[in-house]
Amino acid sequence: MACLTTDDGGIETLIYRMAKWYIGNGRRVCVLSTKKGSMHPLLLKAGCKMLYDHNIVGNFSPASSLDKKIDNYANLINNDNIAAVIGFCAISSYIALGLAIKLNTKCIAGIFHPAGYASENNRKTHKALLSNFAKRNALFSMNEPCLSSHERFHKTTLSATIIPLPIAGGEYKYLANNLKHRIVSIGRLADFKTYNLYMLDVISQLLPRFPDLSYTIYGDGPLATEVHRKINKLGLINSVSVISSIKYDQFENIIPMYDLHVGMGTSLLDMARFGMPSLVAAPFVHDPITCGFLYELPKYSLGEVAGDGGHRPIINDISEFFSSNNRDNYANKCRYYVFEHYAIENTMLNIQKLIDNSIRVTTSDLPKWSPNTTARGTNIYASLSAGHPFLRQVSKLVRGMMRI
């Protein structure tokens, strides 16, 4: 597996889980990175080989330099029995196609965000990418909402396989009977994660009823300045804490420190697998609403899309939860839901099946990228197969983080 960053984040933790699974099943994994991020020690511990090229990532125009970067990646990877390349967003899928052509191998792509391939500036290129993967039976999505949002944006029908995020097992860590009032949110403070702001209003409204109420936010990003400003404005300095980050392997250790998790995306699964009750927040909205507890969501949905229905005031759920004497019921339902729908073995087998059934790429599959696009923070992931002939069915992951 080769990657261009090992920072914390939903896709990074996905790569880590997949790497561990591959190595645990006899595969050989190599990680190509531009820096030693916070996931670096975990990848090393898992048994990954680490390679670095500090000249690959930066601000660049894909039209002028993506081809050069593809050449760099191909040279670093050195075609060590690559079985497939996988892209996780528009930029990484473009590079994935280029690499697959150079390495004469297969290529599939995943959709992990409602707007992952939905830039107005690059609508034509993004649609061409998705259509190419779809026609080769090589497109998958983490859930139906992410797929349908792209179909609406591009006004087309995409043939894709729904493959949920893989989650490994976890020991039950939740202290259901401590009867305290501590809420936690974990995840990058991205612009669309507006719940980090409306939760401050909720905390302010709940403090008279629960004087010992506290709210801890683990994360950093574009919303950080606004979050701090609002904390000061509402006078919540003594009740709300913002911690810039938490290491992935420390998740289970903080479970006993909190009573309720509010969030969206992969953090819901990571917290719930250890028994933490998780309320699902909605993105892109400023009204304090929730989609309900994790176990109430439609299959594989993680709160990515704020639809017209199925939402309710989050303050009511929090009040009811804190007034309940049966918190372990919430905890067990959330935990069971994760293991029922997100078992890593099923996900990995489905990804391998998609690779096996996909059509190999050709030179004509790579569309022309729009010349006026600037991408930032590209990540590349690739999985290398083991040398043994029976272990050659291995994925190679290519993934880029792009601010559109």
C-alpha cells in the first residue's frame, strides 16, 4: 500500500484498517508518504514498509503536472506485482487511472463523501471519471446517499456497488452507570461539520438543567476559529474544551471519560464499536438537529446528507438520554449495529470481488483534466501484493485529499 500522507482522518483510518487486514492475511504492504504523519507509527507497527518522497505533494495544476506525478509514483512503486489501484476522490481516482495504465493493472474507485466528485469547476472531468469506473464495473460507494447525491449532481445513473466502511472488533469500554453529563465530538473541523457550532448553542441551553454538563471537541480545521469565537461569545469557557487532535489508537482509552458522542462519518463507528452511544449530526445545516442515534439510521448511512425528513431537535435526544437510567441500552444498540453492518471481513471480500470482476483499464480511459483546477493535499494509496502466487489478489489504494 502506498500513501502520500498518514494524517488522521476517516480515509486514513480506513487505509490503516485495510493495511492491517492485508498483512494479517499474508499480504505485503508498502506505504509511500510525503511526511511522517500521526498515522505513521501505527502503520509501522502494523508491518507496513514505509517509503518517502517529499517532492510529490504541494499546490499544483493537475493539467500541467499530474502526469509527472503519476510518473513519480510509478517509479517509486516500481510495479511490485500490483494487483489493482483504488481511488477515493476525484484527484486520487485520476491518478489511480494513470498509475493503473502505467503499471498495466486494474483500477477501481470509491465514493466516500456526497461531494467527492461534484465540483462545479470540474463537472465534466468528474462525470467522465465516474462514468468510466461505472462502465468498467469498477465503482463502489460507502452508502446509497453518497452515490445518489452524485447521480443528482451529474444528472446521470451510475452503476455502482454499495460497500460499507470496514470496522474491526473492539472491547466494550463504556461506563454506562456513571450518571454524568459529558459529551464528546471527534473529527476534523471541516466547513460542512456545522454541528460543532450548533452544539455550542445546545450546551448553553442545557447548562441550567445539567450544571455539570461539559462538551469536548477533538479536532482542528477551517471551523476552529469560529468555534473558539462562539465559545467566548456564549461564555462557555468553563464548559467546553477544544483539543486539536487525538491519536487513532487512543480512541478506546477516552471512552470511559465521556457519556455521549455527537458526530458523523467514521467517528460514529469508531466510538460505537467500543460501546459509546452516538447521536448522528447533520452536515451543512445550522439548526440544531439530529438524524437520531446510530442504530436508527438507514443501512450504511452515517449522516452525510441532510435530507428533508428524519430529523428532529437534538436537544430533546440529549435531554432524554441524560435523564435515562438505562444508558447501557443505547450503548449496546449502537455497538451491535456497527458489528452487524460494518464487519471488516465482509467489506474486504466485497472489495476483492469488485476488483476481480472489474475490467482492466486502457490508455483511452484517462480523461483530460480541466486546466484551471488547483488541488491541494493530495494523498496516494496503493497496496502491493505478496510474492506468493496464491496471495496476488491484493488491492492497491490510491487516495487524495483535495480542497475543491
